[in-house]
Amino acid sequence: MSQKELENIKSLLDSNFIPYELIAHEPVLSAQDTARVRKIAISDAVKSLIVEFRRADKTFLVCAAIRADRTLDLKKLKAILQADDARLAALDKIESLTGCAPGGVPPFGHTPRISVLADKSLFVEESKELEFAAGLNTISIRINASDLKRAFEAYGAAFFDLSA
């Protein structure tokens, strides 16, 4: 688990004057667990999915951030990435790829830096409050959807329709 990702996220949010709230909770393994533990609607949680994709015999990583009540459409993602193959990273590899244990992977702020694609459905209700893992599976961040979009923009994320 990584305190470094938490510090990266806080630094990005603070330096861009983006308001947020840190929330401590029991350890969780998924966005669904977080919603249950925090007693929020699953649609108010953001899940960060690490995807390995291959293009011309080289493997790359991307983080796809979507609402936790949605499913990542790997066919759409493969087309967006112009990839030969795209699949979710295996749970046992997530920590070595991101520095974060499952349940703690944030949508941005990874070390090493991973490109991020954010699903446009996250921002449909601009005033909605969303929560996401903050690098540790015991800390979440609550943030307004419009402020989350600003954070993604500051990080350099790309925006697409990613969910099925």
C-alpha cells in the first residue's frame, strides 16, 4: 500500500485549489466494498481499473476510471487505444504495477505515472459527490464531480465513453 500515491493526489488537488475530503475507513478490496463500508450508493463510487494493452508486441498500461455501477467496455477501450489486445490486469500484479494494493488504486497519482482515461459518465451530474480510493485501501477521497473533472484535467487524463 502506498502513502506516496496519497501524497501525489493531495498535492495535485491542493496545488489546483480543488476542494476534497479525506475519509478513513476499514480496509476494502474494491469500489463496491467502499460503497458498502461508507454507506454510499455504488453509483457514487469511482473504480480505477488497470488495463494492460498490447500494440505491436509492446505492452502498455492505462488506468480506466469509471463509475462503480458500470462495466468497462473492453472492446471500446481496445478501439480507443488502437490496441491489438486489452485486458484487465491480474489482481496479483496490481500492486507491482501501481504501488497500490487492490482496493486502494486511485484514478490518478500513480507511481510510476500511468496514463488515465476517465469515463464521461462520471461528470453527468456536476454537483454529485463521488468517492475514490486514494492510494491506500483505508483512505477514500470525497469530491464534487465537477472538481473531479478539474483534477483529471490537471493530471492530463483523456475523456471517453468507456462503460457498457
